Amino acid sequence: MPITDISDLIENDLVEKEVLTDLGVTRMNASSQNGIYENVFIADEDESQCFLYRWEFHSNFRTGFWEVDVFTTSSLKIGIHRTIIKQKKI
């Protein structure tokens, strides 16, 4: 599936399925502002918050999935329910 057909769906999923929230991202640039760092902070906002200002899509031909590289203003925080739990061998 071409990226032009899927990019809006992926962006919506990041927000609507709360993937960004689970990663500690508090705000995302509009698609038209993708990659523009200057518009990230609004006056009187806490600069310690995590804002997503750029994202890039890549196809992984081996797996058949689209991947997203994200660029944020601070470190991501992975919630416990988003982590992979390794099971101990018995």
C-alpha cells in the first residue's frame, strides 16, 4: 500500500489509539507543520513537556509493515502496558 494512502491513517492511530500519550508525548505538530521545530513551543508552555515535531515513514519490506521514526523534544517514556514482558523458562 502506498504511503500516500496510509500516512493519514497511521497519524490518526498515533493520536486516537493513545500511542503518543502512552509514550509521554503531550502534543504533535499538524501534518502541514511536520519537521518544523520552531512552532513547537507556545508562549508560557512548559518546555520540559514532550512534543512530537517530526515523523518519517519507512517501509520494511522484510516484514511488510510501515515503520515510523519519531523526533521529539525530550525522551519518550514507555508505559508498563506497552513493554514486552519476557517469560522465564521453566
